[in-house]
Amino acid sequence: MKKKPREIERVIANVHASMAVEGMNPSTKARVIGKQYLEGKISSKEAVTKIKMQHAANFGK
């Protein structure tokens, strides 16, 4: 899902605003993974897997 830099920033801002309304704050690593997806560096499946793995690692702490 390769997007232009301006589109990427707009999507990221929209996601953060939506999450803030719900009282959530994405982790720094989730933000990085999301940006990698929007830049076309990883697939959506890879992004979800990475975020799930990170969440699972943090859950055990």
C-alpha cells in the first residue's frame, strides 16, 4: 500500500485522532510498523503479525 509522504502523514494523523477519541494511544513500535506498511515496505499481514508479536511480548511483562 505505497502512499505519498503527504498522504502517509494524513493517514497517521487520522488514526491517532480516532484512537485518542477511544482513549487509546498506539505504541511507538506500532506507529513505526504502520508507517512501514503505508510506505509499501511490508504487507498488511506482516504489519498485523509484527504488532501482535509486540503486544504478546509486552503482555507477558
